[in-house]
Amino acid sequence: MGRLFRAKFVNKIVENLLVFIIKLIYLTCKKEFIGEAPRSKPVVVLFWHEKLAFMPFIFSSCWQGRNANVMISDHKDGQVISDIISHFGIGSIRGSSSKGALKVFLSAIKSIHNGIDVVITPDGPRGPRHSISDGSVAVAQKTGVNLIVLSYTASRFWQFNSWDKMILPKPFCKLTYYIGNEFGLEGLDMQEAKALIAKKFNEVDNII
């Protein structure tokens, strides 16, 4: 019991330290936001896993009056991410493609029906990098809602040697966030839908 308590205590310290660091870096940066958050119906929100570290700020800055739940792996790292994003008022849907996939899918559908945006990193949690999962298509098509692609660039950043090449913006850099236009997947099969999503990501990359 004592060992479990100490582990939870250490994890909480690490969690708060990470939140403090990224918030401190963010405060030093010059910010620009391109595009607008959706104003009415819930949407499926997509961004690449490599942009995870600083993406919560687009929700705290632009998503006022809207709620969002992020689909996150049941892995230990997923718990860390879930704890961190809770500091930004963002909820989570926990699960994986290998275990409990149906439960996660149904939870995402329920979130949409309750008016809550569902956020997915289509190449997470293990890649391949910049691939598009079936789930990101299935949730949107099952509910009939539109999708939005998010991204950001940093004028200076560190890049980790991880599968996703995750970036961490450096202090005093310029952050440019982009919120894409809504688009739907009506009438498209799985491969056509994935091709359209990939095209929307490429459009974002070309803009910023």
C-alpha cells in the first residue's frame, strides 16, 4: 500500500511539473491563430500525434463554450496524457484498438450524441507516423458529423527521437495554430475517406 501511494505521489508531482513547464514555455511564445473553432454541432477533431504536447492550448484558447473528449490509449503513457489534458478542461476516452475497441467506439459515439467534440490522433498511439486509422473515419461516418483538422508550427523546437518525431516548442518562439474548415465523409468508402483526410492534412501543412 505504501509503495502504491508513493508511486501515485511521484506521478502527480511529474504530472504537475510537466504542466508547469509547457504552460511556462507557452507564455513566453508569440501566438497566432488561423481559422475558427466550430460554432454549432459537435465534430471529430484530428491532429497528428507529433503535435500532442502543445495542442491543448488551442482548446483552452479557441474552444470556449465547447467540450472535447480525446481518445487515448489504455497504456501507462496514455494515463499521463489523460492527467495532463485534464488541466486544460479536456476529457478523455480511454481504450485501445486491440482491447476494448468496441467500448471506446461506443463511448465516442455517445460523446458526439451528447454534443461533445471527439478528438483523435489518427496515427496514434503507435503509428505508423502520419497514417490514418479506421476509427477516425468510422466515428465520423457513424454519427454523420463533420471533421476538422488542427495543426501548429513552432519557429524553434526540440524534436524527439520517437516513432512520431514529437516536437516540443522552445521558449520565445512563434507558435502558429491552424483550425481547418469543416468537411464531411458522406458517400465515401474507407480508402476514399482516408485519402480525403490526408489531403486536408496536406492543405494545412501548406498553409502554415
